[in-house]
Amino acid sequence: MIDRRLKIIPSIIVIAYVLFLAITSFDAFQEESVLWRQFGLFIFYNIPGIILLFFLSAFWQNLLVCGEFFLVLSGILSLCFSPWQAAVTWMLLVLPLLLSAILYLLLYYWEKHYQFFS
């Protein structure tokens, strides 16, 4: 059986990623408009983070589903942010999801085939 501490490492990476998205969404308050519009923009900027946290809270026990979801999501984001044209943006927005997807999948296959390694 895999240690519980190993299973939460990819989840911690995703939570740190969501916190990074939440911190960067505070630029909604830099506009010179009414307060309710700034707050609406702030909520709108945080929708991806809310969706990620909802998905993570619903499927955190299923390593395979989490790994596949974050792998597909990082692939879609890689189409938007090319690593050859905007390397820093790709590393900030795609690499944490790709790393967590790889860790989820490695932990899944390690847990599934653990009897062969012991």
C-alpha cells in the first residue's frame, strides 16, 4: 500500500496552483470602475480555481481519474500557451498541472502493481 503522504503531494501541488490563480486574480481591483463590477470580475477570474477545487474534492481518492483529468487539462492549456513561444507562461500555468497529473498516474500504477514490486 502507498503511504498517505505520497498520495497528497499532487493534491498539494494543485491547491498551490489554485492559490496562485487566486492571488493573480486580484488585478481585477485595479480597474477604475464601480465596486460591484470589480467584485464580479474577481469572481469570474476565480472560476477555474473553483472548478479545480471542486473536481479535486470530488475525486481525490481516485488517482486514475485525477491523473487523466489533469493530463487532459494540461494538454488543452498547452495548446493555448505554447512552451516555445511563451515559456514562462507555460511553466506557470501548465507545468504544475502536468506534474500533478504525472504524479497521480505514477501513484496509481504503483498502487495497482505494487504486489509485483515487493
